[in-house]
Amino acid sequence: RLEAEPTRLVCHGDVEFIKNSQIDDALRSLLNILVIVICLVSFGLCARAIFRAQILRLATCDFFKQAYGKDLSCEGKWEFVNMWYIMIVFNDVLLIIGSALKEQIERKHFIADDWNVCSLLLGVGNSLVWFGVLRYLGFFKTYNVVILTLKKAAPKISRFLLCALLIYAGFTFCGWLVLGPYHIKFRSLSTTSECLFALINGDDMFATFSIMSEKSLMLWWFCRIYLYSFTSLYIYVVLSLFISVIMDAYDTIKKYYKDGFPQSDLRLFVGPISPNDFSSGVFREHEEFDLESMSFLDVVKRIFCFRSSNAGPTGYTSLLPKASSSSFVNN
């Protein structure tokens, strides 16, 4: 017989609810506003860079048609698309909305259930921020090998995963339909998929085999053949091929570092650029301006590059003649 005796325990902690001070509330609000402002500035700069890159892409495509009589290659067009900036823009939108929701919830404007949406936005936004740090690691050769390997292997991995997913879906539906009434791990489609994914990683294999009901001897043997076939196929074949695809991309990147990276038609047109070219001042616009006499709007336009270039010499020439450039803008 089970007997339970109550015992009184003395709690030595604080049992009174202490409301947060106004200073803490003000600091949290200041932090939320600071995050929103920084994200707005980042969003504006990245959106401007993406927009100006597409304008430059259109001008470059028009130049290639007029000068060479051909279109710019697809690889060359992708040179104007910076996926890091796109990710930063998406990340800034999530953080702005999440911080605004957090501020409204703390001011009691929304109900507490909105914390789920707020935490989801802030969580995904913060994860993308840390992913963005990989961009700066790419400036180092050792870390850049990892990033370039993932970039090189991404198309092959996508095609490989599509084929593996079709086979996985076949095993999932088969296990759910046949073993569902006799096995607890195959009662629903989601639990069947979770069970098979765990088997790929070698988790809980013995329990999966032993739980099978012995009411039907035919299905008991089918379960053995089914599980052995699935684990053998995915552990010994699919995963090995998956690793070989990544290793092949890694070997290709190592060869590129040794023999040189393939150049698109755009990069062949631009040619090699050394660090001395950037420090020589050729790519700069020498403009004299008096900061004290400029208005705040002029300063903002100069920071965001929303200004027209001077008509004087700037150290470089336009890709297109003035007539064709004006007609391109009109079109």
C-alpha cells in the first residue's frame, strides 16, 4: 500500500512579486527603439545597394548588346545579385516587426498570446544575424573554403535531396499504411516520418524492431524486411553519396585555389583589379563641399548616394555614350 506523508518546507526566497521599476522599463524601450532605428538604417542601405546593382545590371546588359552584339550571360547577371544583402533585408524586416511587437506588448497594448509571434520573429531574425557573420569570415582564405564549398555543392545537394526525398516519401507512406495498425511508431504519417528519420541517424533501432505486434506473422516479417531495407539503403548508400557530393565540391574548390577560379564574361570584361587600383583614386569622385553650409537633407542625400554626379572629369568614363545612356534611361 502506498502511503504519502505531507511535509512542510520553508522557502527562503522572495515570495512577493516585485514589479519592475520605471528605469528598467525605460531601458527596455530605449533598447527596442535603438534596434528599430539601426535596422531601418541597415534596411535602407541594403535596399539602396540592391536597387543600384540592378540599375547597373541593366546598363551592363545594354552595353553588351551594343558593343558585342550579345546578351550578358546568366552567370554574369548573377554577379549583380548579392544574396547577403537580400538576407540582411529580410532579417531587418523581421527584427523591426519583432521589436515593434515587443514594445507594444510591454506597453500592454497587445495580449500576452502575441509573445509567440514576437519570439518567432526575433528568434529567426537573430539566427539570420549570426548567419550574416559568415560573410565577414569569407575574407579569410581558410574560412572562405567552407563557404565556397557549400555554395558550390548547393545545386547538386538540392537535386540529390529531391531524389532522396521521393524515396523517403515512398517508405513513409508504405510504413504508415501497412504497419500503422500494428506499430505505435507508425500510427500517423508524422510519427512514421519521425521514426524513419531517427533510424537514419541510428537512434532507437532495437525498440523499433521489438515493438512490432506479432498478431500477424506476415506483417511481422514484412516489418523486418522493411526496416532492414530502409536502414541499409539510407545509412550505407544515401548518406555516403551525400558526403561524396560535398567532398567533390571541396576538391573542386581546392583545385580552383590552385589553378584559378572560372571567370564569367563580365569578369573577363572588367579584368583583374589589384588593391592599388582602389587606392589610386581612379574610382573616386573628387568633389569639394563645405559641410557647414550643407543642409541636413543634403547630408542625407550624400550619405545614401542619392545625388547626381558632376559633369566634370571623374577619372573614369561611362560604359555607354551620352546619347545611348539617355535613351536607356528614357526606356
